[in-house]
Amino acid sequence: MKTGAPARDRSDTTTAVRGDIQGLRAIAVLSVVLFHAGLPVPGGYIGVDVFFVISGFVITAMLLREWARSRTINLPRFYLRRFKRLTPALAVMVTVTVLVSVLLFSPFDQQVTTGQTALGAMFIVANWVIATTTGGYFDLAADSNPLLHTWSLSVEEQFYVFFPGLLLVALLVASRLPRMKWLPVLAVSGVALVSIAGTMYALKSVAISSGALLGFYSTVTRAWEFAAGAILALLAHRISTTSSRITGLLGVLGLVLLAISFFLFSEETPWPGPFTFVPVIGTILLIIAGMGPPNPVSTLLSTRPMVTIGNLSYSLYLWHWPFIVFATAIWPFAPWAAVISAAVSVLPAIASYRWVEQPIRTAPLATIRRIAPAVAGFVLVPALVAGTVLWAAPNVFVPYYQSGAAADVLNGNIDTIAYNHTVEDESFPCTPQAVYDNALEYAGFVRCRQSQPGDDVGVAILGDSHAEHLFPGFAHALPNENVAFYVDDFLPVRGTDRMNRILDYLVASTTVHTVIVSVNWSGKGVQPGPLASAINELSAAGKDVFISDDNPTFGFGPFMCKYRQGLLLGKHCDIDAAAFARVYDAYLPQLEEIVAAAPGTQILEVSRYFCNESTCSMRSGSNVLFRDLNHLNELGSDLVASNLLADNPDFEKSAEAISR
């Protein structure tokens, strides 16, 4: 059977070219592409973890070969090779993506996010930029960032900023002190242990989906995966077997572990975390399986189709995601758009591999002086394009859109600062004073207000910013009631001084008769135990408690709805209802259990005012209802409050005060 790769000496298990490893790259990239295309591979994103382990093995093996030849590692030469391998193809993709984003995306948000991520990608900090601008990898906003996938490239390069130097020092010490011969393995194992400890800490302490320093995008929580491959390379000369049966069994077990990862894990699996050991061990077993005599698994991975896809894996990874994002923007409700665009992305990937990646990668290394202009060009050209877009978006395109020249404009405020000023002008500081003095602030706006002066609050809206945005609507709809909102950054449960003080006041108040609880459940989770305790405490104090099921979160801002999506596309105000349903169906049962256990408590169905069976929309007629991805403006707040009061007879205590 043809392997598609040059014959190699099986005794050299870390040789530069291994067809089975290229086949393993093919599995990794195909899993990622299928996942991004929306096909039934729920754990396909784990292909990136497979890449990380392969990278650690291959790069360490390369460095060890250099050490064996020369008793040193030429670090400048290493970084120049890495640059040639990754940056030129990345620069072309980034430049094209930023330019296309100008045509398709709103200058108010997506153009800016794309430009920021582009700069992050070129200066190997895309993972940090994405964590702070886009949010979690599985959040809706991530689906509209065409450079989201560059996070993994930045993680990889950040790891290799320090790793070769660490390995060199360990090798030098071990070569001079015979008793320290295991130092390289111990040093890399130390990196892995610190990384694993950081990962486990992150699972308990931070939002693992979007944490910048400790989270999904973090080099700290991913370093152990590279280290696992590196440790295997360091120990490879001690691993030998002449039994194809043993290597075949290891290969089969490795494939089973990867299949479990791709098909049984999903975006609900805490990641990275303990489950990440499954694909990491699977990848290591498959690499070991290729170290011994030929076996069915390594032979399969070395077939020409697998090696060909593996050779293209970097270019495929670069181009597939922008194509999917752009196609989804153009045809947002076409189920085939992502799949077809992923298939079409093979064409630019082949072109990039043939005319950019390979020619530059195989070109002879030159001196730093001779190569410096090319290095600067590959970094500065996309950076200049991205910087120009970041300048032009607020200074050229935004004024053009706001002038109405681009398209008709919907009604509705989409500026949070202006929204807060409006709320402040129409309301009063909340009571009691101790609660107001301890309230959150945003840009000078104290986030605790009430609709009338005095200490006779009747309706209290409790929660986070999703409680805050209901306040104007209820204040308008209940002119004879004193409506107030009380918020914290966390769930309305006991724990923080701020929320303890708020709950103490609401429970003790003799005037508060109705409490509306509204939280961004999809972003913060429910915490059924603590939340149920707080709800029961309010209910036991004689309050009528209503829990909002919450509004949808959109993967784009309201700018493209109020104005238009981009120079070539019209307004975009809707998302597929199924996307919201996946999130909604995860937290609603928990809310229903809490309500069932608390007498007199009910759920308010807010989501139905924005969603039907097919879509969720941030507009109603000529009005845009949101001021950002998931916060209502005044029009949205009015719509929710008026509909809730009309549709819920149990609001009778307050509804009697409505002015009609």
C-alpha cells in the first residue's frame, strides 16, 4: 500500500517526516472543520488539542536532533523557521479577511472586532484579544468573529517563546552533570504539572470559557498538552517494540479515545479540564503506534489521501473559518451555507499551500539582515490594513452610516452611556441610602435607581444588568408605583456584601410587595441551590416573586440592525431560534424547579416577545429593541414591561396602577 510519504528508518522514531503523523494532522483538522460547519461532530473542536500534542512532539524532536548534531540549539534560527512556517500564510489570510469584513460587517462592532483580532494574530496575542473582545469560544458572539480560530496559533507561539530556551538550559546542565541526565524530562514535566494545576484551578475559579489568563484561550491551561508531546519526544529513544500487534493495539486504542472525544464530548464539557486527558492520551498512543513496525492503524494514517490532507492541514485550518463566517453572514438561515463554504475553502487553502506556505517554508534560511525586510513586510502589511480599518470604522464609516446615506435607519437608542443618562434623568437614587452608597457604578452612573422619590418602593427588580434594563419599562408602565432596581455583578444570592444588604432590605421592607428577578442566565448560570434559598426567603417574607426567563443574546450588535450589516449587505436583526433554544433549554428546567418549590413564584416568559419558532429578532417593526448584544434599550424595555403586565394576570397588584 502506498503511504504517500518517503520511506523512513523505523529505528529513528522522531525523524522529521512521518506519514502517520501527517495522517493524524488530517484527523485533527477534519474534526475542527466538521465541527465549525455544524455537522454532527460535537467534540470536533478537540482537534486543536490533537494539534497541540503533535506540535509538542514534532518541535521537541526537531530540537533534539539539532542538539544531537551540534550540542546546542540555535534559538534565532528556530524562531526564523517558525516565522517562515506560520506567518506568511497567516498574513495573507488575515489581510483578505479584514478587507472582506469591510464589505460584509458593521463598522460599529464586527469590523472593529475583526481588526483587533487581526492585530492580535499578527503579534501572537490573538487569544488575549479574543477573550476580552469576543468572549467564550462557544458564545454566540464567537460565531461572528472570522479570526476566532487564530487563538490557537497565538497559544502555540506563546508556548514556544519560552520552551526552546528552557529545553536548551536543561540539556546543557544535563550534559555537564551526569547525575542530572533526567533534567530535561523533569523540567518539561514541571511545566506540565504547573499547567495542569492552573487548569484545575481555573475550572473552579474563573469562567473557563473566556478567561484570558486562565481559561479556554489560555497558554497556561494549554501548555501541558504541548508538554505531553514534548515528554514523549524526550523518551522516544527508550520506547521500542518489535511487535506490530502491540503497536496496532495501541493505535486502535488511540483511535477509540479520539472517537470518544469527537463524538461523546461537546461544548457542554468543561474544557480544558480532566476530560482533556482523553484526546491527549489518544494522540500519544497513536504517535507511539507509529514508532514500531508497520501496523494497520499507522498504515491507514500514512495513506496518500490522509497525508495529503495532513500536508494541507495548516492552510485548511486558516481558511475554513473565515469562509464559514462570511457565508453565514450572507445567508444566515441557509442550513447548507456553512457546509458548502467549508468545502469551498479548500480552494484558497490549496492555493495558499502551493504558492505561499510551501515556497517560503522551503526557501533557504538567510541572515537576519537579509530576511528582516520580508519579516517586517509579512507582519506590517496586515497590521497596517487592520489598523486602517480600526481608524476608518469610527472616523469614516460610522458617520457615513449615521448620516443615513447607507440605508434607512430604525428607531432606538444603541448607546449605553446615552441610555444611562436617560434613565438617570427620569429617576431618583434608590433607597435605602446604605444600599445606594454600596451600589455598582458604570461611567459615573450609580446603578440603583427608583421611579419616584421616597422610601415606599413597591416593585423591586432584582438581579444583574438584565434586571437593570427592565427598569425603564416598568417605571413607565406603572406610573403610580414606586419601581426600583437593585443589581450586582453576580446572581441574586447571598454571599457578597452588596447582595446581602439588598436581600436584607427587600425581606424586611413592608412596602415592597412584588420582586421581579431577572438575570443573564445563559452567561452566569443558575446555581439552583443558592438561588432557590434566596427566592424562598423572599417568598416567605410575603413577596410575590416573578422570575424572568430572559431575552436572547445575539452574536452581533444592534448597529447592523439599526443601520445595516455592511457595505454590501442590508440590515441583519435576527438569529436562528434554534441557537437560542440550545442555551434556553439548558437553564429553563432549573428555573422551573425553583419556581415549583417556592409557593407563589412564577416564571415570566420574556423570550417569547423576541422569538418565534424560526427566529429571534432584536427589532419590532421600525424599532430596534436592543442597545448591545443582550441588553434592551428604552423601546425594548417598554415592550417587555407592557406585554408582561398585559399577559400575566397575577401582576394584578401592580397592574391596577397602570395608567391607560
